[in-house]
Amino acid sequence: MKTTPGTEDVKSSPHELQRKLSNRHLQLIAIGGCIGTGLFMGSGKTISLAGPSILIIYMIIGGMFFFLMRALGEMLLSNLHYKSFIDMAHDLIGPGAGYYIGWSYWLGWVLVGIADLAAIINYLSFWLPEGMAFTPMGQAMISIGCVLFILAINLVTVKLFGEIEFWFALIKILAILGLIFVGGYMVFSGFQAPSGAVASFSNVWAHGGLFPKGFTGFLAGFQIAMFAFVGVELLGTMAAETKDPEKNLPKAVNAIPTRIILFYVLSLLMIMSVTPWHLIPADQSPFVSLFLYAGIPTSAIIMNLVVLSSVMSSMNSGVFSTSRMLFGLARDGQAPQALARLSSRAVPATGLFFSCAFIMLGAAFQYFVPNTMEAFTLASSLCVILFISIWSIIMVCYIRYRKQQPQKHVASTFKMPGGVWMSYVVLAFLLFALIILSLEPDTLKALMISPLWLIILAVTYRLLYKPRMRQRGNP
């Protein structure tokens, strides 16, 4: 098998991450990254805020993320020694940017894990007695069990992670395709729900038009919708563990627009055609409520299992990516050196334990915010703020890359369409998304407390990282 230049030492060294993720794994993980908890859990609230205009919201965000991922892909392939975008930010902007993006990405996925725990409790309440599912102790035990299960999966090998994530993603894909097919059948056969409503595409615009909540509602829909796309950049954390990245990364990135249209736009179009948007509960997954509304409880049970597996998939990806970020930070001296150690299976086990310990705090979080939807919204809002800053730094990296290394761009076989000017368009969109967070009271709370993280990072960078760099002889 042909090896990628510059990776032979990685394959033979027990102290480096191993390239064990195949094209099959990468493609499905990339799709799984596009189908997150935000789609299954958060789209009910987004529909309640924005109505049918959610379809336009997802197309706009999806278009922006295609360009972001093309920029990321071009940079990663320009230097195969980049293990993730920590290395990229450190090289193109400076050590401070690498420090910020690494630790912020870690915290972002910890928050995703906490949001996922809230979603898991919400889904399990479908079966569990109310007395167990909604007591603080019951929520804590469920959270602990989920985190330990995900930790066990990730401790084995990266290949096992890839295999399990492959099947998690496949379940999501088949379920959404099944929903689109069933929804289409209901529409074209004139299915009538027990309530008397008839499935029809006209349900999308017949109850107030495409913008029933006006322009304000359209803007408010962006926050939860943005959370649905957290994870699309996962490819950037897998660069060091991907076989033949020059061939496989472009394939995964180029398929993003098709996935957005298929998994987001078509699935929600079918849901709102069968169930008029104003009848979709804001605190439930519309993927489950569609079948309940249609009077098909067996299918609702199956779909609830699917969305539950989707959340577990999200946690699985989050724990994986945070441990790799900690490994990269530690190798650069920006985190405790213990986090740079690999197990005999070439897995950053210390980083896995560290990340899971913090996600486990999500169990304690349930004591303070017993309302699972409120907990989900707060954690997801904080997460979106962090990821907006991370995505912005990736785009700044691209602008710096074009300025500092024009020869690599000329030689690239995977150039970002639109180049530098499109980078500024994506940056403007991300700033717009950040401003939108101030429009809703619950997301405004998250926006107001987020500067605390900047203070923590600034202090730790100056007190811990800078002295260590001076000891190494770096300014």
C-alpha cells in the first residue's frame, strides 16, 4: 500500500498517534459529524422559533461550512505534519492562538458532552418511569453510566472507535433516509393523522408562510441550528490518524453540501409536511413526534432509539476529539506532560480520563438545572460561542496561510473556492451569528458569562505556558 510522505515515522513509532482510520471510517464519521444532537434534539426548538424558515437557515449555514471545511482541508493537506488545527494555528498565527484553539475546542466538546447528557435523559424518559428519569439522583446515575460506556469504547484502539462510530453513523443515515421515505409516502398517499390533519407539502407554508415568526424569528433560529453543525470540523482532529489523507480528506469535505441538503433540508421538509410546524413540540425531537402525531407508536419507539444512538455517537466523537486535542497541547508544552503519554494501544488514555472526568461534572450539573431542555440550551449556547471563535480562527489561519505560504497554495490540488475574499465572507457570517446570540434571553446569559473563559486562558497562558517556553529557550 502506498504511504503518505512524511508519515512513515508515525506508523512505526509507539509514541505517536497511528493512522488507523480508513476511508470507510472517515466518510461515515464525516457524515456523523454533520448529523448531531442539534438536529435530532434541537430542531424542535428551532422550528418553534423560526417556523419553516429553518430550511433556509440550514442551507445558509451549510453553505458557509462548506467553504470553512475547504479552507481547513487545503491547509491540512499543505502540511501533512499538522496533527490537528492546534498545530496549524500555532504555526500560522502563533503559540497563543494554538493555546486558545486547543483548550477552547476541549471545553467546547466537554460542553457538547454535558448537552448530550441532558438529551440522553430526555430521550430515556420516553421509557423510564417519571419518578426515576426526572429525579436528580436518577439523572446523575444515567449520566455516569453513559460517560463510563463511552470511556471504555475509546480506551481500546482508534480502529475500534472508528468501527463503532461507523455503525453509529450508519444507523443515523438509514433512519433519516427511512424517515424521508415514510414521510414522502405519507404526503403522496394523502395520509390522514388521527387528529384529522392531512399530510401535504402545503403544510410547510399554509400556516403563516415560510416566515411565520417574522425576521426576528428567522434570526433567533440560527443559535440552535449552529449547534447542529458542531462536529463538522472533526475531520481536522483526525488528520494524524487518517490513512492516505490526500485522497480521503477531499472526498469527505466535498460531500458536505449533498449531506446538508439530504439530511437536514429534506428530513425537516418531510417532518413539517406531515406535522404542521406549529404542532411540533419545542421540547421533543420532531423525528420522534412525527410518528407519534401520525399515530404510529412502534415507529416512534424505533426512532427514539435512533436519536438516542445519535447522542451517544456525539459523545463518542467528543471524547475522541478532546483527548487528541489534549495530546497535541501536551506535546507542545501547553498542557501537563502526562496528557502526552500514549497507552500500549497508541491511545491517549490520560487525556481520555481527564476529559471524561469533566464531562462527568455534567452529572452534577443536572442537580442545578433539572429541566433537561433548559440544561441543553445553556450548555449548547456556551458551546456555540466557543465554536464560533474556533471556526473564526480557522478562517484567520487560512488568510495567514495565503499570505505567508503562497507557493503552497499554488501547488495545492485542493484549493478553497473563492480564496481569501470568501474567507472574509465566512468571518462576517460568524460575527453575525455571534451577534444573534444576544437576541434571546437564554442565549444572552451564555454570551455574558463567556468572557470568563478568555480571562482564565489569558491568566494560565501567562503564568503556566510562557514560563515553560522561556525554560525551553523560546521567547
